[in-house]
Amino acid sequence: MTEVLVRRPSMARYRALFGASADQSILRCLEYERLAELRLTGRVLDFGGGRRTNYASQIPRWGLSRDEFIYEAANIDPNTEPTYLLAPGGPLPVADASFDAALSLNTLEHVYEFDAALAELNRVLKPGGRLVLVVPFIFRVHGHPDDYTRGTPSFWTRRLTQHLFCGVTIEALNWGPFSTAQSVSGLPGPFKGLRRRSALLLDVLYAIWRKDAGTTHTVPQDHETCAAPLAYFIEATKPNPSLGRAPT
């Protein structure tokens, strides 16, 4: 059984993530919290990104410093202002081993040929390069331009290993059962802000009752506290033959 990392909700995290984010989705808040810890350096490719995405303001937070972090993006949508405009299912127009890291955020679920996309990301990464994915799980069907895939941690671990990535780690982007239920429903009806905050706080109280508020655990993917996360945050590495046998 594949294991995942889970960060429990707490009042400190609630204030940091949701205090000034009334209009931002719970998944976006959790995703931005984790991305801010990346500390990327070198040349980085954002597959499915661009300078005019809804997370563009967050991009400078991903690197150690502006001088060490070179951002490039590939997308099929010209409105996102990508570095590389792609045809759907087409290859990346860059040489092998060009990037120190590659990201794909909330994108692979929209790519029917996602195996080809993973192969391309492996190709353009340098040996030892980092792959970072955010993929939805318990999340409603949405467009851009279509929606195909939801996968468990076991699925992504096996598929990334098949594409010759190693060191796969997976974190559940999950606040708690009350807020997840609201997110899946789309929160129809009046008083959305009040109901959203009430659910977030109920999840904190539930974690306190369980005596694990604010802690971080590694648990099986079907553990009751993370069996239904909004998404997964996945990291993997392209093996570097010069360093010997790649870790599994």
C-alpha cells in the first residue's frame, strides 16, 4: 500500500492560509502553501503554465532568488502567454536535458495523452532534475478544455516509475472532511463565505479532538484522514547515472 504525507489542520495554519483568502479555493490555498516551499533553482519549465495564469503572482515565491530561478512555460492556450505555444498532444520544442526542474499544476487531468506528456517531461529534464505535479483527486469535473483523469497515489507511483522517474513522494492536499465535502459540492446557495469558514474551523476542531492538530504524518493512502483529499502534491526525480544507482 502506497503511503502519503498528511499535514493536519491547525489554527495557526488556518490564520496563515485562509485569513485573507476569502475568494480563493481551499485547494489553491493548500497548493500555494506547498509550492512556496519548493526552493527551485536554475531553469524551470511550467507545463500548462504561463505569465497570465491565475497563479502567476505566486511564481516568484517558488525560487530561492530571482537570479537563480529562470521561469519558462508551455501551454496550448496563447492567452496564458507561455514561452512555448504547443499543439494539443504535441512535443515540447526544446532540446533534451534542458531544464533543472519541471512542474505541471492542475494540468495532467486535462491531457488525454498524459503518458506522452510524462515522457516529454522526462526527456527535457536534466539528469537529477526535479518533477513536481499537482493532480486533483476528489474534485469536481471541470474543463480547460476537457477532463479525463483521477489517480490514486499507487497509480501515480507506478506510472512515474514506468516513465523512469525515481524517489517518488506524495503528499495529500487535504484540510479535512467538512471542507472537502463543501469543495466537491461547489458550495451552492447563500452565505458561501460563512459556510466555508465554518467548515474549515470544524476541521480544525475535529483534528484537535483526534489529538493530531498541526502534526504531520505518513500514513497509508486509504487512511481515514486522507482517503479523500482534494488533490495530491507529487515530487519525483530523473535518475542521474553519474551518481550511481538511482534511489527507488
